Amino acid sequence: MSEALIQARGLTKKFGDFTAVDGIDFDVAKGESFGLLGPNGAGKSTTMRIIAATSRRTAGSITILGRDPEEHGPQVRAHLGVVPQQDNLDGELTVTENLYIYGRYFGLKKNFVRNKVEELLAFAQLEEKKDVKVDALSGGMKRRLTIARALISEPDILMLDEPTTGLDPQARHILWDRLFRLKEDGVTLIITTHFMDEAEQLCDRLVVMDKGTIMAEGSPADLIKKYSTKEVLEVRFGSNRNQEVAPTLKSMCDRMEVLPDRLLLYVDDGEVLLEEIAAKKLHPTTSLVRRSSLEDVFLRLTGRSLIE
């Protein structure tokens, strides 16, 4: 790994008797897109707040650009761009005003901010909306504007907490494209998400979190290779028959997960397995062969689905 911009060791955060982050270790390298993947309550957002120097840790250590955020909060925050889970734009101001006032609030010079606003309007694909009040924008446009605003100070690290929650598929893909461009420009990204496809698309490396701990760490491809098979065959025999056929199917695959509505059969070739099932005169009402995903990794590690 190249130079670590962020290094955490034994990082812990407690709220009374509840441990939100439980002694985790991780590094984030310069120019890397690093993901925190897990369900609600896994400790992702709490970890992000510690990195952003807005929440004090209970134990352990963390350095950001070589500084402890508790001792050097303002200096650390000056190098961070933060995109919160909920957009906090000023709806009564225009798109341009939101960007300009935010830049001036942080003490940036007028000429720099003016030039940067034009650059960020193009980046966010909002040039035609620059004089429109924020309240009139779509959810996807607001999200792109929030990201653009976080970039106005040219931060070394951009932190995004659930960046596409609530967006439709088209808006999500547009936002992904903008984030890919930032990666190409060498911006270090830290992303929390509970969307597996998003993590696979955007993250060079990630940690899978659950109940405040890190269950696994690696690139999406490496995690899938380590904890799953190449393909997954999903079959439904009806809620009454799934349990009945499960013992037979279990002997035909590498691993099986029994979900309330379907069976997941883990193999390297799902089509071959489907033919073998048919040869046994077992005929599922529906079947689907797909490649393994991070959802399967999480299911393997925790015994439950990532989507709740």
C-alpha cells in the first residue's frame, strides 16, 4: 500500500454501555477509494464522524494526514470534504449562491471561489440550473450539488455517507460517473454504503462491518473470491417445499443458504447445477443464475442478509 492518509488502530466509540465501534484497525491510502460496507447500525457513520473530527473516540488511535483529529481538529477538517447522509443545502438560495457562500464562509478568496464555482457547476452537470433555487431541484441534482459544495476547498479526502440513498437508478449512475471522475483525478474517497453494487463499482478496497466490528477487509473481487463461489443459483419451490428439498440440494452444491422465500446454492457453474436439479425431477417455480456479490459475502460472514 502507498502512503497512508488515514491510520486507525483499536478505534473504539462507546455511548454509555453501547459500543458503536469496537476496536477496529484500518488504513486508507492516498488516492484510494475506500468503503465501509454494512447494514444500518454497523458503526459506519460513527466511524465517519470520528474521521471528520466531529466525534471524539473512546479508545484507540487515529491519525489523518499525520495528525490526531482530537488535537488538530481545524487543521484536519481543512483537508476534508464531507457529504452527509442528508443533504443540508439552503433551499432558498440558488445553486450558484449555495456554492459561492459556502466557499466564502470558509475564508476562500472571492476570485478563487468564482472560478471554482464555474468549474464545479460543470462537474455536477448543473450549469443550466445555476440560477435555480435549490428547492426546485430533483433529488439527484441536490446530491450532486452537495458533493460539488464539499469539493470547493479542493480537499485531499472526500467523505461520502450513503451517497445515493433515496435516488432512482438513473440518478445513481450519474452520481457514480461523477465519483469515478474524482477517482481519476486522484481524490481520496471514503464511502459508507449498504448497497453492494455501489461498493463493487466505486471501492478499490473496503471493510465489511457489523455490530461495530470489521468482519473482513479487501478488494471487492478478493472478498468474493475468498468467501463465495463464482456463481449463485437462486431457486424457489414455494414456501412449503423449500425446507423439504433443502437436504437434497445441499449435497449438490458447495454451500447453501436458506432464506425465507428462496434457497441460495453456491457453485462455480449455476446452469450445470440447474440441469442436475431437473434430472432429479425437482422443478423450482423460479430460478436465477447470477454471479456472486458482496451481499453473498456478508451473508456468509454474518448469517443474515445485508438488505434489511
